[in-house]
Amino acid sequence: MPVSPPGALPLPGRVTAIRASVVDVRFEAGLPPIRTLLLAGERGEIALEVMAQLDALRVRCIALTSTQGLARHMAVHDTGAPLQAPVGPGIVSRMFDVFGQPIDRLPAPANVQRRSVHRAPPPLSSQSTRSVVFETGIKAIDVLLPLETGGKAGLFGGAGVGKTVLLTELIHNMVGHHDGVSIFCGIGERCREGEELYHDMREAGVLPNMVMVFGQMNEPPGARFRVGHAALTMAEYFRDDEHRDVLLLVDNIFRFIQAGSEVSGLMGQMPSRLGYQPTMGTELSELEERIANTATGAITSIQAVYVPADDFTDPAAVHTFSHLSASIVLSRKRASEGLYPAIDPLQSNSKMATPGIVGAEHYRLAQEIRRTLAQYAELKDIIAMLGLEQLSSEDRKVVARARRLERFLTQPFFTTEQFTGIAGKTVGLKDALDGCERILRDEFKDHPESALYMIGRIAEAKGEPITVQALPAEDAHAA
């Protein structure tokens, strides 16, 4: 149930119209400001957010809860404040809804305060410009698409190509090595996934450093539209007040855009391109620009992005691309071939993959891998029509290297052990680069391709002794 801020003086209003999640309220004693939270119902259980002032006496609101039981002429009380999220040490290891109410069947957290979910991004003068690589332990990402500490990375893909699995694996790999706090924000995804993730994190022993916030697909569009802001308010507390690095994981940012589209349609705004709201760019920027690096800490964000009908020219995908420092595109074709994670290295990119940041040797190797995979992609049509035997000896070598690279860049995940029966593995950047270098030197030309499939370090393909290389812990103030 939504909570009225302490000391709020309710100003009575009356419901004049209800259309699905849109409610019009009449106030005789002055209108509440835009984004004010209003409470209706016998126990104040129906939450409304003011979206527009229609005239001198009426406001139009969007419901953040179900409007079941609401009727015309019912009393509406002004809380005198916007929607607020709990912040403080007490929220760690807990699970919340958009109102900051615990949904993990545990008592309300102690030692917390409440802050507005509507906050401005940090000023440019306080943002850090230093670029530091964020190592994940996943070969395909660390070698070809390095992530940035304090940056924003997107996992793009259609339905069923592995976005949530990859995001969950990143949580597993990073929470144990990440010197900070992790916040998982579920926007408009399945309730089942949220419950499974909570139990998985608890069993893995990483819940003490996590906060989970959910506005799932069974909730009204108003709640799904604001849950991302609530999670960011919590992240900003850890960055600005406790001076810690924050890992913010969002599943799925497209559902935020979709919720905004629903709210816009309910409010009667004229739709823009492909039916999206005309204010989509502004609404997405208000959320994304708050994810930033400061001198005291960094919010590193990894966001799953559903791509409707695998169309990367969809406005939702295009607008999201512009905010990211790394775009990881998941390919349905690679998934159908069993190449997991199904990352398409030729469509994906990272702004960190430059000699000045990752180093000249890493950059050279990544470019050579891309070149080899691109040449193989061009030769696929010839192979399909004429066969591999018709290629020149040099082209056959390129194909052999590319196919072995593709298989080496697959990796067994900890989160899929129960389905595949293969133990999950993390691979340090040094080992991943060494493996790719040895494949490009044709060291494995006499080994079958299957020997490189779903392994960790390259030594496993030859049965060499393996030395354990731990992932480095993130420096709390690296950014």
C-alpha cells in the first residue's frame, strides 16, 4: 500500500471521471503540482500521480495501482509530495515494489529515509571523465566489447535469444568481485523470473550486497513507468551518500518505453512514429542521464533491451542505442546454432575498444578477430553454393580460424548448469586474449572444432594444466 509522507496535510478533492488508469480529480482549494502523489480509496490504497492540470479546478492523473473500487465523487487526498523511494543502509538485501514497500514477506526495513524518485542528473562539472574497463569474466564481452565502469551497456535482442540469461550470468560473475552494491530493477518482465532470481541470489550468498526493485508486467503502466526512477534513486544514494560504486541491472528498458507509450495513449496524446509517444526521447533521457560517474562513485548500468520483431531500426532501439557506451547484440541465428552466449560480434560495438583504453595489443587482437569473422561471413554464400573445397587454401585457413574462434568464444554459464549439465566458468581477460591469439596463429588447426566448444580457458582444449586466475576486484573509486 502506498505510504503518505510524514506530516502531509491532505487537501480534499473529488473524483470526477475514471477511464481505465486515467482519473480526473477536482480540487476546490488549489491544484496540486505536476507529479504530486494523490491517495484515494477508503484506506488510501489507490495511488494516483498528477500528470496534467486541465483547468483552474481539475487535474488529470495516472493510476499507479489498480483502480478497482474507485468511483466518482470519492474523496482524494493530496500527499503534498511526489512518489518517494526508501534509501538507507536498511534497504540492502531486500526486495521492493515501486512504492518502496517490501515484497519479500519480511518486516518493513528500519534505518531508512524517503526521497523523491524525480531527481536531476549530476551536473557535468561533478562527473568524472576517466575511462576504466569493467571486467566481466565472459570471453566474448571482455575481448571484443569491453564494458566501462560508470558506463551504460545494452543487451539487445528479440524474444528468447538469451538477454535475461546473460544478465543473470553477469550478476553472478560480478556481484562476488564487485566492491560495491548491486541493484536489480525489473521493469515489466515476468513475475516468475523475479521470484527465481531472488531465490538464486539468496542461495548464491550474494543477496547481502543486493537491492531488488520490481514493477512487473501484471502491474498498471503507471507503476512500470516509475519503477526505474525508484531504483535509480536508491542507486544515487549509495553513490552520493555512501560513496560506493553501484552495479545497476535493468530488465527490460524497452518495457519502460512501452509503459510510457501506454501512459501517453491513456492521457490522449497524439502518437508519434510507429505508435510510440512523442515524448519518448525526453522520458528516456531523464532516466539514462542520471546514470553517471562522479568523483565519489560510479553507477555502472547493464540493461536488457527487447527489440520488437528483431528490427533494430525500431525507434525504441534507436533511441536507446544513443545513450550507451557498449551495445551487445544477441543474434537469433547464432542461438539456433548453439553458439551461446549468442553475441553477434560484427553488429555489437563498444566505445571502450580503443588503443588508448584497452591497450594497443588488445585492440590489435580484437580487430584481427573481427576481420577474420567478417571474412568468414562473406565466404558463407560461396561455401553454401560451391562447397568448402572450391575456396583457395588461404580462404580455407580463414574459415578454419573463424569457426574455431566462434566456438572458443562460447562459454558455459553458472546460471544454466542445471539445464546443460556443464559446470559454469569465468575466464580472465589475459586467458581469453591468449586463447584467441593462439587460434589466430593456427596452433589449433589440427584439433577438432568441437574441442573448443563450451570450454573456459584454451588450455582445456589440449588438456594442459590450468592455473587459476581470479578476476580483479573493482576499485571502489576507479572512476
